[in-house]
Amino acid sequence: MEAGISTLGITFGYGVETTAGTKPGTFSQLHRINSIGGISIEPEQIDASALEDYVTRYVAGRADTGGTVEIAVNLTDETQTEWETLISTYQGLTEGKKVWFETIVPGFTDAFFFTAQLPASIPQPEFGQNELLTASMNLTIEEYIGTDTAVAFS
């Protein structure tokens, strides 16, 4: 059994549906990704208690992804152009088409997928002394797909 998988070499990118509701056949890599936030699936708790219960009882309710995922990008002229292109593409979508995001982990058979809405523009990064310039792209999760067959970036 393998001890674990390193995060070295992880790549992240996007694909745009050509048919609404269908996983895209091509994905493009977004470069210089510094970190990708996690997506948790936390079920809400529905109170199922009755008068005779001395302790509250629950049943699982709807699962919640947390709503957003943060993608930290090393901000350069090139990465800014990539994200501006992606935002423009997203804003031009019609007929219920979505943007899919894919995370490829070397050594992992499948990739992770989710669909999300993009911000209207690139946010201003924080500026500090002697630090790497990064921008936090907060994506609004539409649907967490989970793991599926990886699609190599073109």
C-alpha cells in the first residue's frame, strides 16, 4: 500500500460545456496556482425530536459544500490574462452552459471536478512586505461533481 500522495505537480484548469449538463471533452490549464481550497460535504442536521425524547435526535439533511472555493493565483501579467479570458468566456455563456473545474493529482487515477460561477473581475490582492503577489479567486460552487476520469489539459 502506498504511504500517500504528494501535492507536488498538481494542476488545475477549466472546461466549458458545449452541451449544457455534459462534462466538457477539453480542458485548459490555469497556470501558477498557489493553492486550491477544499470542498467539504457537510450534511445539515434536521431536528427529529418528539415530546417523549429527553435528548435531541437528528436525521441527516441536505449536504452543503460551503458555497465557495478559494483559488490562490500567483499574479503575473500572464496569469491575469488567463483569468480575464476565463471570466469573459464565463460571462458570454448561454443556454444554461457551465464552466467545469478540474484538479489533476499526479499518481491519482481520477481527477476532482466541480462547476462554479466566476467573480465579475479579478480582485485586488493584499500587498505586504517581501511577499509573493497572489490573488484570491473565490468561485461560487454550483455543483460538486467529485472524482471522475481525468481529462488531460490541452
